[in-house]
Amino acid sequence: MSEQDARGPEDHDPVVIVRDWRTMAEALAAARAAGRSPVLVTPEDAAATYGAGYLAALEERGREEFPDVAFTLIIDCGDTPGYALACLRAGVRRISMREPNDKIADIARQMGAELVRRPT
């Protein structure tokens, strides 16, 4: 059992839904204060709603303004490979899709990114 598995549920890094810069900054400030490494997740189908450029810029701004907080941002691309590819081209590091997609996962790996399962 890993050290992380041995921790209790209250010790695991939080999963936080972020919709915009305000919610992301609040989550990162709270993580900084608590010494945590949060997993930030966009709402479902965020790639279609907000657009790849906005979401990539959101991730970049988080890394610039909170360089001391190790966070993961997962962009939800719903069930649309086109939005997933747009996010990857825009520089997003982690995407999720409703259904597994081997082609998108392979392209993500080639681009230094990941297709991951959306945390619950």
C-alpha cells in the first residue's frame, strides 16, 4: 500500500470544480494555505462551453500566479474528439472524455499530455 493509500479520506488532496479565474484562484489560494495539491476539474463539456483557448489560458495563468502550488487541471471535453484535440493543440495538459478514446489518448501522449478519467 502506498503512502497516499494509507492516508484517510480527509488527508487526500481535494477535487474542486472550477468555472473561471475567480473560482480557480480561490481554490489555489486555499490549497496554498493548506499545503495541498488540488485536482481542479472543469464542469462537464467545458471545452464546448468555454473554448480551448480560454481553458489553456486559465491553466497557464494558474501556473504563473501560483507557481508554488502543484495542481492538476482536468479539462472536460465531453464526448467530442474535436474539442479534445483543440484543447491539446492549445496546450492543455490533461483532458477527460465521457468515453475512453484510444486515438485521442495516443495523440495526447505524443503531445506530452494525458487523457484521464474524470474524478468523481
